[in-house]
Amino acid sequence: MTKRKKKKSNKGISNLTNTILSILKKDRNKTFNYKQIAAILDVNDASSRNQIIKTLHQLKAKQEIEEVDRGKFKAIVNTEYHTGRVDMASRGSGYIICDDFEDDTYIASNNMNRALHGDEVEFYAYKRRKRGKLEGEVTSIIKRAKSEYVGVIQISEKKNFAFVVPDGNKMYKDIFVPINKISKAEDGDKVLVSLEEWPEKADSPNGRVLKVLGKPGEHNTEIHAILAEYGLPLEFPHDVEEFANKIDTSITKEEIAKRRDMRKDLTFTIDPKDAKDFDDALSFKVLDNGLYEIGIHIADVSHYLQEDTILDDEAYERATSVYLVDRVVPMLPEILSNGACSLRPHEEKYTFSAVFKMNEKAEIKDQWFGRTVTYSDARFAYEEAQAIIERNVALNPAETSQLNKIDTTIPKEVSLTGKEYKTSPEIAQATLKLDELAKIMRRKRMSSGAISFDKVEVKFNLDEEANPVGVYFKTSKDANKLIEEFMLLANKKVSEFVGKQNPKKTFVYRVHDEPDESKLASLQNVVGRFGYKLNFKDRKSVASSLNNLLKEVNGKKEQNLVDTLTIRTMSKAEYTTQNIGHYGLAFDYYSHFTSPIRRYPDVMAHRLLQTYLDGGKSANEDVYEDKCNHSSRMEYLATKAERDSIKYMQIRFMEDHKNEDFVGVISGVTDWGIYVEIIQNKCEGMVSVRDMKDDHYAFDEDHYALVGKNSKIMYQLGDEVVVRVKNTDLVKKHLDFTLIGKHQQD
């Protein structure tokens, strides 16, 4: 008689107690028996089943779970659950940002439970044994942050399945794609893939290729990938373009009759040299009573963009134009953005206007809001308007009425035509007076506690194939500030006009909360390294000391670093129907009214203002709050895409400058290395601590430094160092430097 073969014994399921607790807590309203738990764990031998039964009764005895019915167990919920947003770190671990806790909650990779970066999740937290910090476990995913990812597809040798390896380090799992769902992708292509499901027992989520973007590293592929990564559109759907092209864009007598006719008022635009659309213009008139009538005229987009149309739906979904280094992805089709709604010179246009009567002290004596028709007499680049201001700097403003004293020359080096020419004395006079009034308004604003952020913008000179051949910095001069002050005035006064109405009217506000005290303290720690001191006594002293800081660092090696850190200290501005004022501008009321071609909130502001001018009832607050939230989110994504495109172009630029030494400033210090920003072109890269071979360097958190164990050499935040390009990675948008050493000042 042969012996019966024994079933293969399982030597034991590791960490079974925590695993069972995790299963029951994840579905804490559901009951489980030992068979269901065994199925989840994918075990079916007698030893494992007995181990599960034994552990269930041990947990019951400890009163960590309860037996609801015979053999059916449920978690005892003695833990407080919270909701928050996941911020992934490397290798699948991360943190949860939650308003309930001052510090973020650490989540180990085995407790992430399929949560991905940015997801809104439910979790519970407990104190870590080490240092007493919070650690937690994700119990459920409330809302996925995104369902589409950009990455490189890798097709198996047998061509029976594929994986997409996502760009960036925030997505810690590759995405499995069945071979019948790879579309037309070839091995190594960069693709856009959507998550379809993540089976319980699968290590990776399943997906489908939506679009083939091209070969990694190619310019258009990487730019399209940036847009796809944030779910931003590349082009307009055909039916939307077709709808836009059929709109009547003619200027009719019937429509003019409904508007204030300001075509005879001197009107002109001042915009960047490379601007394609002009959504704002200024008009200027000296009145008989000595006051100045100044009109801020904004393209009347709402006249063409009618609600409940496919065109309006598309504009709302986009919510903003996206400004990448080599292109603009507009909110509106070209026939509107560059045509009917662009206040081009020598053309009549429908506009929405804020018209003010002001005295010599820039005090407003009268105001009017409404729809107008205007005619632009001229178009200026900022550089041309700046030339007028600088050439007449010695002119007594009281004598600007004497036109023959004004130098109206536009030199060829700043001229849009490339040739020297003279503008009209009337336009030059208007520019000088507007500049004078703008400076008065700016001084008043700054004395009220506004903060002056004139951060340097990095721009690229591109050749015909969009290759970066040079870097330059965009700075704000008097002509820029002239336009800024009058746009701020219109935004402020429109917002005030609606906001002060009784009964209260729903409106779209642009709000900016006060900075967080802990962030201000962190800023002081950093800028203190450079010898700067901040005063946090009250709101006005904070604003004043921040302004002094920004003024003191101007032109110094640490300027860009300090500017960036100061901006990060500020709360994020956002759109809402709940007005709390704008801290950075020191305004109690502020809205966005002046750029409806490129911002949907401005379109909403135009519509609401016209409704209230016509005596209409207050709009539904909940509906507009949802629209505000959507607009804020799309603005955030567009900003991320714009930053990524700058980073990408900086790396492309540095590819042609390998084996060159650059002087940079240490802009960040971590335990894995130092970040260095090159002074000459603002490109930032990283020096890995592993590549610093001359010593063993340790991170000194208190001094924001890496310190050599033997040499005691310290590489500290703000230090000048010499670096060389080691590696440029266009796909990951990563720049690696080799550290040559500290920069020796001459």
C-alpha cells in the first residue's frame, strides 16, 4: 500500500497580523471570514488556513477586531481617519499633506496601497517609534489626481505585451499595456497612456496607449509630452475651429449704437515685442476742467464667446492660454485671439472699458464701466515706450502740454520696424503723463503695504528650428510698470464696484492670503545666511521688510535665489467668489478683468459686470465657485507646464556648452547633493554627493550645508562655486554638474 502524499506545508505567512489588520481596516464596514482572507492572500493549504484562523482569534482576544457573526470578522475602528493629498517621494514611499496635522504624515511604500502622486486619499496616522513623527497607512483612494501619464513604451521580445515607463520620479510603477492596446506605438516611442484598472493581485496598473507622441529627445516630442503630462490640449477640435470661423466678426452700425463710441479718443497699445494678440489698450484725453480722462479698454471677448456653445465649453475647459518657450497654446481659436479680439492698430474693435477721470495727484474723481467701440491709433513695444520715457526724463511734467519740447524719436535698435522713426507728439505726451500718474499710483500702493515682485524672467533666443542660441533676462522697466498700474487700477475698481453693492452680488475675485508664519521663519533662516534681517511685528512691517529685502538683493549673486524663496513664502493666489482681499497687492478688492483673450475668469468677470450694470440679479454662487476652482486648477497646471518647458530649454542650451566651466550659486542643499544655479544664464543643475570624491560629505541641516568629514570644507547655501556640465537628460529634464570647487574671487 502506497503512502498518501502529504500536502505541501506552508512554513508560515510573514507579518500576518498586520496584513489581516490592513485587509479589515481597508474595508472596515465589511466582514471577512478566513476563506476570504486566504483568497486575498492567494494561499489554500491547511497550514496557512489554520494560521489565519489562529491570528483572527488572537486579534479578537486583543479586541482589535470583532466577530460580528460566527466566523465573520470586522475591524474595530478605534482609529481616527483623515483625508489628505499624496506627495510621492522616491521608491514608492511618500507623505500625505493634511490640514489636520502641522507636519506631513510619512507613508511607507508597503502602506501606500496603490495611491499615486496627488491622489486624494483616506488614511490613518500613528506615531513613529523613531523621533515620534507621524506615520500612516492609506485606507482608500477618494479621487485620483490624474488618469493619464507620459512615458516610454517597452514592447516585450515576443511582442505579446508592453510596459510604459513613466517620465519623472513621482510615478513609482510602470504601466502594463496588453499588446492589443498599444495603438501604433513602436518600441522606444514616447506615448500618452491612460490607466484603466489596477487589479487587486497585480503589481502594476493596466493601461491603454492613447497617443504616440514621437521619439524621446526630439524637440516637438518633448514639448507635446509636457502638454500631455498635464492634460493640456495641443490643438482645437475641428468642430470648435469650424464654429469659431463662422462667427460674424464685422463691426456693425447696430452694435455700435448700443455702445459708448470712443473711436475718436487717442488710443494705443503697449505690449511685448513678440506679442501676437493685444487684449488691452489705453486712451488719453485732457478735459476742459484740467482733469485727465483715461480709458482702460479690454477686448470684448464675451461679445463673441456666447454661453452654452461648443466654443465657450472649450474655452472654459482650457481656462487659460499656456505660454511655452517656443509657442503659445491659446485659450481661443486664432480667428478670435489674433483677429477679432486683438486690438490691432488702425482697426475698430468692440471693447469693454473702465474709464476714469483723474487729477494731477492720480486721484479718481469719476468712473464709468461699460461696453465701447474703440480705434487703436498705434501699437508700441515696451522698448519703444521706454525710449520715449527715457528720452524725456528731464522734461518738467508740467510742461508736457508744450508739444514741441518732447523728443518723439524711437531709435532703430528698439523699433518694431528696425528703423528709426518719430511717433506723434500727442502719443508721446500721453505716454509721459500716463507714466507720471502710474508712478504716483505705484508709490501709494507700496506705502499701503504692497510687495514689489520684479523677479527676473529667463527668455531664450531661438533659431528657425527652435534651438536655443542664447539666453537673456526680461526685466520690468517704467513702460511695463505703466501698463501694470493701469491694469491693476481697472481690476481693482471693477472688483470694488461689484463687491460693495448691497445686497451682495456674486463675483469672481482674485484673492491672495497672508503668508504663513512658519514659512516666513524659514525664509529668515535662509536669508540670514546672507546677512539680511526681516521684521515680523505686524502685517505692514512684514510687507515693508520683504520689500527692503527684494531691493537689497537686486543685482547681487543671490538675487534669483532670494526672489524665488520669497515668492514661495507667499500663499498662492487663486480665484474664488469669497473675497478676502489680495495681500501682495494690498487691495481689499481685486479681480481679473483685463485679459479675457487668455484667461477665462476675466470672461466671467465681464459677463457678471454687464449683468449687474443691466440691473440683473446675483448669479448662482455655487456654480461660479466651481468655475473658480476649475480655473485655479488649470492655471496651476499651465504654470507647471511653462516651468517644465523652460527647464527643458535650459538643458538643451547647456548641451552645447559641455566641457565649459561656469560660476554658479548654491541654490539648494540636501543629503543627496547640492543644487547650483549658474549666474550667467540661471540654468540649475545638481552635483551628486556621490561624485564629490575628495572627502566624505555629510548634510548639516542647521547650516544648509554639506560638510567634509576630514577637510571640514563646507558647501553652503549661497556659496559661489565653479561647475562643469556632466550630463544632460532631455527626457527626465535633469541637468547634472561636476563640482570643480569654490569660486575664488579676484
